[in-house]
Amino acid sequence: MTIAVIGATGKLGQTLMQIPNTISCPVRFEQAENYKDWFDRNEDVDTVWHVARACRKSGVRRDFDTFSLEQKAMSLLLSTRAKDCRFVYASTKVVYGVTSDEVIPLSAHHIATYFTNDEQGTFNCPSWKENSKIITHRLNQEHLIYAMTKLCSEHQIKQKCPNFKILRIWDIL
């Protein structure tokens, strides 16, 4: 098994890179047209762990431009053989309308354990959270864009990947 980590430079990505048989996929959203070449050159990849997200470090972190960038990149990624790999995607609790009001900090090492099993479907992380209803009407604009970005990516993955796992993650320490 060879695992491609998309978003390997972030907190969770760095932790996932410590797991054996992982390699970093260095293609950034802005160069998403390079996903095909990268996957063609890395034929042994059979698993994708997608933990990247598009946002700015300051100012308005998420807007229509970040939404469009991430959706275009996901579409291009899922037009490669990545769609035929085991595909694990890091989503967010924000799709439930939950923001910083309810913080459940988990270590990146704890969250990484959710990536390594063969379960398929959509799961909360932590698993004991029972949220399942999508609620977006109370979110402010930035959180709404973030939730919609994640939900649209989830939809693309469900439509194109026969072997997927979506993790709706609460908070990372």
C-alpha cells in the first residue's frame, strides 16, 4: 500500500506523513492540472488521504474565490486515477452548523487513527459525536462558504469514488 497525502504540510498532514508508506503529493490547488501527471508518475499509489483546504492566513479567509479554487481542484483530482484509490477526505463539523461554540480538541495523532481503518462512508471524528443533520442557515458568511466547500467536495467524492471515507473532524490541537 502506498498512500498519497494531499495537504502534507499542514498540522494533520505532517502527522499523517509519519505513518509508514505515505508520500506527499506536492500538487497545490493552484496547479491542479498537474494531478494527472503526478498520479501517472506514482502508479503505486492506491490510497489518497486528502487533508488540504483553501483559505487565506489573514483577512477574509474564505470567499467565492477559495470555494471555486477548491472545487475546481477536486474536480481535476477526481478526473485522475485517484478516484479509483481508497479515498479518505477530511471534512468539518461546520457542516452541522457547529463552529467554535463547541470545541472538542483532538490531537492530530488521535485523528490520524481514523484514517487507517477500512471503514467506508461518512463518519464523525470523534466518533462519539452523534451529529448527522446538515445545518447551515445559522452560519456567518465565511463559515457558510467553508461548509458549502466541504459539502460540495463530499458530494463529488461520493459520486466518483467507490471506496471512500469522509471524516467530519471537530478540532485539531
